[in-house]
Amino acid sequence: MSATQTAQLMDGTGLAKRILEEAAAKAAEISQRTGTVPCLATVLVGDDPASVTYVRMKRARCAKAGIQSRHIALPATTTTAELIDTLAGLSGDPEVHGILLQHPCGPHIDERAAFEAIAPEKDVDGVTMYSFAAMSFGLPGFVSCTPGGIQRLLEAYGVDLVGKHAVVVGRSAILGKPVGMLLLAKDATVTYCHSRTADLPAIVREADVVVAAVGRPRLIHGEDIKPGAVVIDAGYNPGNVGDVDFDTALTRARLITPVPGGVGPMTIAVLLAQTVDAAVNQLGPQH
Ligand code: NAP
């Protein structure tokens, strides 16, 4: 700890490990009770090296947690219609409990149409419109994994969001937008910022909670963090750099996620936890 550090680090690695252990225990229980091992289908279009690595990591974690995975590698030339056929087939396959379509799929694919071919009960990555709506209405369903991971981090560190001003920087469908909805559900007052926001620093300075979800190294300056704020940095940029200027933010925040080891590990943990939950829902809960 440096002499000027005031913030406590939010340990995503440790929390993710605990979530994965719980998921593994649940997977073992349901496998033993029903004779069926929870199964995640991973679908990859093309061979983008980063996507190949992500899928490999997710499958390795599945294996460690006692979750089966079935990988479907489709050629880069796959059409949207062919991808939809594959996803619809998996949606109807009783041996598959969760479906992950690794994205981006390539510019020629209509990703929204593809996502919508995933049955809501198998949408363990929380990418369908059904899942987004269910989350927004506070109804049962699967959340987008990174927002779900952020929510669990905030809960684990006892962050009370009631009446707090939460500023979400970024508004993507898988990250910024759903994070804001989850914070709103916890009674925070939420401001969304994006590429057209005027005077981002002034808004960040007012934030009790900042969620950075952009993908621009050190976009959020440490000096703009309100003393005592909670800082969640979901950004991941080359060189293990987040969207927040970590060194300065560390001296002002109360709680902060490191990059790496903060939000990152939580995403896979939530994916696997939701896969096991999907299997439990489909195979029947314990009596
Ligand atoms: P994205 O789809 O590219 O969205 C980026 C968002 O940032 C957009 O809403 C964009 O605004 C906004 N933005 C761009 N420049 C801005 C600026 N100068 N000021 C304010 N807002 C700006 O990215 P994403 O998929 O949400 O991912 C965001 C970051 O999170 C990336 O670093 C990604 O690697 C990381 N990520 C991490 C995980 C994980 O597991 N840890 C998972 C997913 C993503 P507009 O809407 O106006 O374009």
C-alpha cells in the first residue's frame, strides 16, 4: 500500500473464486441427483484470436467447476440465417442448459437477430431482449454477466446505493445500460454518460459511485473522483490499463476495483453461476 493510498481494493479475483466454488458445489449436487451434468454450449463464428482465447478460458473454467461444455466452431463465412439455425437448435436441445454466443461475430452478422434465437431460459450470458427487459422490470431472468458481476461486487463490499448518485460512463447494451438499470433498482440516482456527453469531468465530480465502461485508457481522471466515492472500472485496455487513472483515484476513492483483478474475473464467474442456475431450473430444484 502506498503512503497516499486511501481506497480499499475490491477483490474481484477472490469473490469470483468463491462464486465459482459455489457453482461447482451446486453442479455436483445436481449431477449426482439427476444424473445430468449442467452443460454450456459455446458458439464461435470465425477464429478471431481474442475470441478464441475467451472461449477457451470459459470452457476451462467450466471443466474446473464440473460443468460440461459443448463447443460449436462455425466458419467466418457463416450467415446470420445459419447462425440462427444453430442457436435455435441448441435452444431446443434438452442436453444444453446454457448458450453463449461469443461476440463480436463479424460485421456481416446481424448480432441482435442471432441473440434473439437464444431461448430466454438458456440465455446465461444475458444478451436477449427478454433478459434485458426482465432485469429492467426486476423479474426473474439472467443478467448480462459483467453488470451482474459488478452488482455482486457492490453487494459483497456492502455498498449502500440508496439515494446515491451513480454515474455510468458508457451505454452499451451488454455493459453500461444494464449496469445503470441494476443501480436504479437499488434506488441509486443514475446518470448515463457517453461519447456525446458535455463536460464528463464535471458529472464525474458529482458521483458517489462511478462505473467506467468505455474502453479508453485513463479516460476518467483521478482528480475528478469525489473523495470517498466508490469506483468500478470495467474498462480493459491493452497493457492491463483500465478506464480510470488508478494511481490518483486510489488516493481519493473509498473503494476501487483494480485492473486486472476487479471486474474482469467476475464476468466468467457470473456466466458459470447462471449456467448452473439454468440447469437447476430446467432439471428441477432440490426438494
Ligand atoms: P462499447 O460497446 O464500445 O461501448 C463503449 C461506450 O463508451 C459507448 O457507450 C460510448 O458512447 C462510450 N464512450 C466512448 N468514448 C467516450 C468518451 N470519450 N466519453 C464518454 N463515453 C465514451 O464497449 P463495451 O463493450 O461496453 O466495453 C467497454 C469496456 O469494458 C471495454 O474496455 C471492454 O473491454 C470492457 N469490458 C470488460 C468486460 C469484462 O469482463 N471485464 C466485459 C465487457 C466489456 P456512445 O454510445 O456514444 O458511442
